[in-house]
Amino acid sequence: MDNRSEVRAFLTTRRERLTPDAVGMVGGGRRRVPGLRREEVALLAGVSTDYYVRMERGNLSGVSTEILHSLASALLLSDAETEHFLDLARGADPAASRRRRTSGHPAVRPSLQRVLDAMTDAPAVLCNTRQDLVATNALGRELFSPLLEDPAVQGNTVRFVFLSPASRLFFPDWDAAAASTVASLRVAAAQNPSDRPLTNLIGEVVTRSDHFRRLWAAHDIRHHETGAKHLVHPQVGDLHLTFDRLDLPGATRWMMFAYTAVAGSPTADRLRLLGSLAATREAAAGDGGVALRSRSVE
């Protein structure tokens, strides 16, 4: 990604969404631009207008952490947006960008797969920063079978949401799922500016999905840590789940997500049915053809 253009678009969209009233300023008269003027942001951040203009043009090289935080405060950035902004600033350092360069993801180590397999009552999946499902337990494999069994999306959540018609059935609140997917991908892109497969994925979906392109241009940022998930599984129907992200200190490029249901709820009953279907699938597959648990992702 072009770091300067990302910084420029992010700061511009954050400035334009604010009003003088929101930051305690008197608007006064006609305004030729949406949101705050550049000189008003500079005043709030305690920097000169020229210095702020330099930053909004995409040049964050050498800007101190103190000024970055001051600007984040002036623009009323959320915690997630502030972290994203700091990631963009780190990406402006060529040396840091080289240090953060990645060349794909290693194979899932057996001990990590055993952790997944030990979670028998809750679907669990392992994702990388590109939102590929790189490993699952049996129940997670069954839960996300519409995604994993579609060869066109290659086990990738972003492709599934924006390029597969089946996603609109699987995610009944598709607009929310799409916005969340893009907001999380924005975070990953800023944290991994030299991840070529990630950049290629973004470029691919931008060219193939108008909806993705509009959401990407909005520069919304969101952490995907815990929350409610409503899915409609083709075999068991409505599932109202709670998801939690489990970070893995020894595998920082991966995130584990576990999905649970309230005990005694209809969803808990349907999860048990899904578990029976998973067991039947594995028994039918036999030792020579066990359903996919982990996959190599380049």
C-alpha cells in the first residue's frame, strides 16, 4: 500500500466528519468545506497550520509520538482509530517497514492444532491477518463449511463476504458483517504494510466488489475482539453466538476465535446437532480423508 495516500485519506476523512460544535468551537458563517478546517485542527492539536498540512498530505516521517497523540485527541479518534493512526505513522519509517516485512505464514504447529481439537463444545477457528481460516476444530469446520467448501474464495473470509452470493444467506445482517470485515482488514493493512499477499488480496477485492471499494474508502477502523454473531447455517438454521478473540503470544500473526451459545438456548441445541453432523462427516471420511483441519496459506 502507498503509506502517504493512506495517511492522507485517513486524516482527511476524520477531519471532514467533525463539526465545530463537536469540538467546542463556534462555527460561524458559511463553511466551504465539510467538517473542520485544517487550521482549526492545527489549533486543537497545538501545532502550526503548515505542520498539520504536511501531515495531512501524508508525511508522518519524524513526527513525535506526543504530536501524534495530540492530533488523535483533536480529531476525537477512538482507541481503535488511534492505534491505526500510530500504525500508519510507524509505516512511514522505511526501516520499520522493512523490519515488518512478511513472507507468508508458517504451518500450524501440532500443539496448536491439539488446543483447537480439545475444544469440543465450541466452534473454534484460527485466522491470519488476511482473514484466511488456516485451522479449525471439528465444530468450527462444520460451522464455517459454506466458506471452506467454496473453492472460489480459497478459505478467505473477505472473498466470501464480498464475492460469494452465499454470504448473504450465511450472514443475515450482511451489511454489518461487510463493514466489520473491512474495518478489521484496515487494521491489519496498517500493521503489515509490506505484506504483499495482504496487499494483493485488497487489490483483488477492490477491483471485483463495488461495495468493498466504498467501504474501504471510508477508512473506518474497528477491533474485532468480542461480540454477537448471527449466522444462518444451511443445515441447522439460525445461530445466535457470542465470539471471543484469543490472542496467541507465540504466533502474533494469528488469532483464535471461539464461538459459544447460552446454555439451554435453541442455539446451544443446534450446536449439538452441528457437532453430530461433524462427527458423522469425520467418521465417513475415515483416516485417509479426514475433513480439513489446517491448511497451508501462502
